[in-house]
Amino acid sequence: MRHLKLIPSDTKIPFIKFRHVAVGISVLLIIASAALTMMRGLNFGIDFEGGILLEVATDGPADIGGLRTKLGSLGLGEVQIQEFGEANDVLIRVQTPDEGGDAASQAVIDKIKGALGEGVDYRRVEVVGPQVSGELIQSGVTAVILAIILMLIYIWFRFEWQFSLGSVLALVHDVALTIGVFSFLQLDFSLQTIAAILTIIGYSMNDTVVVYDRIRENLRKYKRMDLGELVDLSINETLSRTVMTSGTTLLALFALYIFGGEVLRDFTFAMIFGILVGTYSSIFIASPLLLYIGVKRDWSGTGDAKVQQAKG
């Protein structure tokens, strides 16, 4: 029985032909993402904004409208109520009082419990203060920056600085567009989103390294081939692997997005978008950038050509 192949092994798609259009679109999207994030901002979750979070379960299907009416009359400021998981699972988010510290937060929790009355199961109650949330923002940003720097160093040692610069620019592209989408859609930006971004960085880098490995091999094999043709050949040779890896990962993520409940939805969305963008950037950003930057054509330092030079 023949193996099923989604992508033939001998494709000849001229990816490099579209590099100017792809890079131009990506630059415009990065600028738009940066402008949108600065003007509209991010919808920071309770992890970063600080506040009170209550996860409750009602006896029957939750009456979201009734809950909003009850809690809205308490004068607690902005109150967010949403369903997640089962029909009786409810997530309540309330702003932290500006003054009063822990005592004021506990008073808010008592008010909410009093308004909800009996027959409600409190599964989780969390209070995040502004100082803690500020530290979490700083730690999250630091984690993303350190991840990118360490990837830069890794690629520099494994390949050459041209590969390193190309891969990091592709990573910045992926992170910027992901943040831009969260700003545009005003999705909840929390610690889970930071975890998703870090995962995207690792996935995108792994995808880029596979293509770069094949480019380096072909640089040794085809010493006189035009660099654009060589990059096209390398991308086509790894295309089947790229599509299969991304496709199987997306299947699992779509299942998690559909059946994982409201709590995991924004995290899963970030992963889905990041993998799509990461696959795109490894083909249309990281690889074509080698043509703009220039790459060493002679890899004889690690191969037989070095011996030939010594004999000469």
C-alpha cells in the first residue's frame, strides 16, 4: 500500500519569486501591530491588571443576565462575568479596590458571596494586587526577550551570523503579529498568553532550523547554483515535513480550542495563530532574508574542501 502524501516530495514552488511581496506585507503588518498595540493597548487579564477572580458553579445552568444584574448593583466597578466549560460554570472578575488592601478585597468577596446566596460552589477565589501584577508583566517581558536572545546565540554558534539574524527577525515577526492580533481582537492577555508566545518562539525556531539545515547542506552540495534557486530547492525539499508537522499540531490545537472550554480558548487561539505565522515566516521571511543579508557560499571549513585548500 502506498503511503499517503499530502505534499509531493518533488515540488518546485518558486517561493523566492514572491519574497519581495511577502516581506513587504510582513513589514506593513508589523508596523500596524505596533501602532495598534500602542493606540488600543492590550486587554490585560487579572494576572497583569490585578483584581479578584472567582470561579463558581451554580446548581443548574447559570443565568448570566441575572448574575450581571445582581453584581452590577453592588457598586464594585467593572465586573466581568463569563461562562466556561459546563453550562453551570461561571468566571467572575472584579477590579481590586484602590484603597484598603487585603481587608477591602475580602469585603468585596463577601459582598459577592452575599449577592449570590446559597447553592453556589466556590471552586476558586484569587486576589492579585497591583504590585504582583506589575512584577508579572516585567517577568513575562523578560522571559520573551531572553528566549529570543538565547535563540540568537544558539543559531549563531550552530550556523553563521547571517542565519542567526534571519531567524531572530522571523521570531520578532511572529511575536509582533501575535501581540497585534490580541490587541485587535481585545482577547484576554494573561500569563497563559505569555506561555503560548514562548511556545511559539520554540516551535518557529525549530521549523526555521530544519530549513536552514537543508540550505547549509545544499550550499556544500551545489557550490555554483544560484542562491535564490538553492533556497527554493531547500524549502521545497523540507516542505512535506513542514506541512505534516504543522498540520498534525494544528489538529490537536483545534480539538483543544473546540472542546477545551473558555479558560483555554485564548491560549489555544494564540498557539494556532502562532504556528500558522511561524510556518509562514520560516518559508517567506527567514529563508529569503539570507538573500538580502548575504550568506557564506563556501562551507569548506567543515568539509572536504578544507583538505583541498590545504593541499593547494
